[in-house]
Amino acid sequence: MKTNWNNCYFKLVVCGAIMFYLIFISVGYAKTFAYGNPIDALLVKDGKPVASIVIAKPASRSAQFAAAELQYHIEKITGARLPVVYDIQSVEGFRILVGESKITRALGFYNNDFKHQEYVIRFQPNALILMGRDKADWESMDYAKYETYPAELDEQATCYAIYDFLERFCGVRWYLPTELGLVFSVKKTLVVKGTEIRRTPIMKYRRLYSLELIPETLCDEPGPLLSARDAALFAHRWRLTGIQPYACNHSFYGYYNRHLKEHPEWFAKGYDKNMPDGTRNKPLKNINDVAPYYPNMCYTNNEFLQHVIKRAKSFFDTGQKEGGEQAAGDFFSLCPMDSTGADKMCKCPECEKLLHKKPPCDSWRKQYFFWDDKHSDYIYGFVNKVARETAKTHPDKYLTMFAYHQTYYPPSREPLETNVAISFCIHALLRAVPAMDRAVNELLDKWDEESLQRPKYLWLYFHRPGPANPYFPAFMPHKMVQQMKDYHKRGFRGIFVEPPYFPQSAAKGNAKWAPIVNQLELYIAFKLADDPTLDGTQMIDEFFRLYYGAAAQPMQALYEKIEQIYCDSVNYSFNPERYFGYQTKDIAWGKLGTTKRVTELGKLMDSAKKAAKTDVEKRRVDIFEKSVWKPMQTANAEYKGSITSLKN
């Protein structure tokens, strides 16, 4: 039979056109879509909504929350409240498709086709797709109740799509919790334009410790806590939720309660005199009542080793932890106890022969540092034994350890197993000090030499040198940009930040950490952890312009003048090889915040106060003055007075 190819071709074209038309009709298309060409999307016109937010029936909890956040922010910008409708309803006009629905599926966008944390922003004629990988959680969400929001580790990449859209196309920023930290431009008509963005955050683990401990005033002062809802919203908006499960922390404190009585041989020998009477003969009610730091375990004890191996395998099988264990997802932590600087390691003969009397790193490192590797071979040897046995049954799982204290550098006696992930404890804000920066670079270079493939994570200390009083502020946003570039270059997969705390003597209220003193550095760190292609310098300039408005110029001049003083290596020439950034009052106010400099900075502070126009601008300048500037003035005056008294 002879085939009429022209007729077949005609039928295929007609059938394809019909199918294409039906799909377009299902989402209300009005014109042909040309891939790659930017498309205008009119969402609000003259203060009236001309678009609808469409979610599935039922929608995932993430999609529900994302739709509520989108609705809230567009209303803040325009005064118009976009309706949220279900995909089973007939809707005219432009549609914003939030999360997977029958309409996105018709267009070829399925939830399960997205990878972990992956999302898309897709402009189509008469439709905008905002969706990503979400957990299949269909419980209802109440925007007023933070308890109903997606949980910290739930997949919620549709939320990422919403936040990225609001930032890129609507000019929204979140510099602090609450509406005081929310930045946007008011406009009655909102038109956005784009093609497609499909991406996933680069560092998959992003965590800021204890957001719930911020004061409700947002000033760097103890007091009542920020509301749980405001803390939750801020965590979501900074994309600190929906992250990769990861854990690395001190792992064996819980053993005191669970195992000390029945297995005293598991614990470090030689410290009985430091423990209260009867401690080895009865369980502890609260290990925190014993001492601020505890003797470690006996890491050569075979029964202890076999128990830890069993616990690691059990966690990977069941996901269940015992009290005090640090584990999450594919990671089980094996980190020793903390110490005051002299780690309390076991003194039994088997352990002592594995401990170095002198740090091996002294033979190669050029920059002395107060952390070393005296215990690296001892501890990492124990970690290797657990790792080898765990790999036999769980080859895709990891044991975690930290580069910290006397395990700062890698082991030298045997290679570290490939299924060990390392968290690097780094004094981020002290890297402005030359000796500290050299020490950190040597640390990172040594571990790069050990392995370029090893999973590496950051534990960044922002609580050194501390809050403004009695310390000179550690402002260094431009150096933070440089740091983050280097961390990405070295392949770091995640970031944990320990924030600046209040001085111990001042912590009388419930709030514990200071949100203002390193507000900009924190913002830069987390934005670049997510997306290293962003222009860090541009973000710094944008922060002052958007956040401080009319007061931007004097506030930026003030901030960057403090930064210039803090980051100038000349100011640390008094001990260039062994000063690592821990400030004394003499350093803070005798070498950095001198009376002459404080006087000059005061003029900029006065200019900023005069320049601020709106109520919001004045409040933002005011909390900086209360949190940073006034403590600086007070500390400088007290220091000046004490010096004068000594001279007299």
C-alpha cells in the first residue's frame, strides 16, 4: 500500500496543534509562547488584583504556606490581595501556579521530577509557575499559626521559588525578623518580566543557631523573646528550613547518664578525683550539675567501640536516636566532649600510647595556632574503626567529626576513611586579624591536601570577639564576601553559624543573642551560601540603600569606617604572629576604638540620625545606635576614665 506522506504530515500537524491548543486553553493562554523570550506578567493594576494564585486541591503544606507568603508580600507592595483559588475552579486572567497541580502536570511539571531543594520560576503566556520539590504532606496550614508551617527538614522548595521570585522580580528583602526588617517598594501596579530560572541552593545545609533567642526589640540587649511566629517566618524567608539533614556535635555526653554506672570502663581513666563522690556508682540526674566540662571516653575500649558501631548502624536503619546522640539523615556524629583547652583524654596505657606529646603539625605549619593535632591520630583512629565497620552495611552513610581543638588537622598515621565528613570550626569574624587568617588558610589547605572529595561543612563562630560592649565591633562584610568565595572554591557543602551572644553578665532576660552587631555579615554569609553567583559588593551597597533609605550614605560611611579600622592589619602589629583576634579592653579601646576615632565616628552617627526621614528609617537607625553605637561610646569613655585614673 502506497503511503501518502503529505496527508500523514498534515494530520500530525493538526493533531499536534489541537493538543497544544487544549493545553494552552487549560491555563488560559492568549498568545503563542516563544521559548527564551522574556514575558511580561501583570499581577496588580492600579491597586486592583488582575491575577490569581492557584494551588492544588489538596495542596501540599509547603504550597499552602508559599501561597500565603506570596499573597502577604504582594499585598504589602501593592495594597491588593490576590485571591488564592484551587485548580478545580474556573479562573479567568493571569494565574500564578504555586506548587504541583493538575495544571502544572499538564505542562509537564511534576513534583517528583525535582531534586532535593530544586525549584523553578517559569514565565508562560498568561501563567507563572512557582514550584519545587515538596514533601507529600497534605495537612492544612494556618498562616497565623507557626506550628502548622512546614517543618525544618521537610522538603519545601516551592517556598524557595516564592522567596526567590519576590527577591528577583519584586524587590523584596528580609534583613531582620518582623516588618522592621522587611524591605519593599510600594507600587499600585506590579508588572514582572522574565523567562525561566531553575536551580537549587549550592550549600544544601544552612543553619543559624537559635533564632528563637533573639530579643523582641531586635536591639542587642537581653529581654523578652521574639515571637515564635516571627522567628519561624524569618527562618523560612532566609531558606534555613527544608535543608539537608546533617549533624556534627559533641556526641557522648549522654553516655554519662545511660552507661556510667554499668560500664565505667568505657570512660576516660584518671579523673575520678575531679568527679563528685558516687558519680561512678549511680546515674547522674543532670550531667550539667557535675562540671562545665567532662572527661572523654576511653576510645581504645573495644566494648565501647562495638557499642558505638551498633548505635550508628541502628540509627541508619531506624532513624531513632538515643539521648544525647547527634545524628540526622545520612550522618552520625562521633565528636568528643568539649574542654577548657586541655582536653580530658583517657590516661589508660592503651590510650596514652596513641596520644602525641607534641603536635605533629609543629613540623610543617608556618603559622602557630592555639589549636593543634595532638589528638588527631587517637580520635580519628577511633572514627576510622567505626567508619570501616559501618561502611560494610551502610556504604552510602557518613560518620561526622569536627576539626576542632586538638583534632584541628587531619591524622598523620593512617588515611581517614572516605565515609567520614568533617565540620570545620572557624572564627569567621576574627579572620580580619592576619594571624588568624593565616591559621585558617593553613587548616583548609592541609585538609584539601588530605582529600578534595571529602564532604566538608562549616561551623562558623560569629560570637567572637562578641557584642559591641566591651568589644570593638567586628564589621567585615567585604571580607565575608571573600571568605564565602573561598569556601565555595574548596567545595564546602553546608554552613552552620553560631551567632553573637550577649555578654554573660548582661544575660538576665530570656533573649541570648544579638541580631544587630553582625546583621550584614550574617546576611552576606547565608545569601552567598545559597547562591555564590550573587555580587557580594552589590549586596552590601544595596543593603544600605534599601534598609536605611535617606540615611544610607552616613550609615554606610559609619559602618565601613568601623570595618576599615577593624580589618586594617596595621592595628594588629603589636603581636602579628600570635594575636588571633580575642579582644581585651586595651585592644578594643586603646588600639582600635581610640577616642579620636570614636569622635569621628560620632559625627557620622549624628548625620545618620538627622538624615533618616520615615518612621521606619528612624527606628532602624535607632536600634543601631542602641545596639552598637552607645555601647561603643560607653566602653570608650570607661576605658578613657580608667586610663586617666591610672595616670593620676
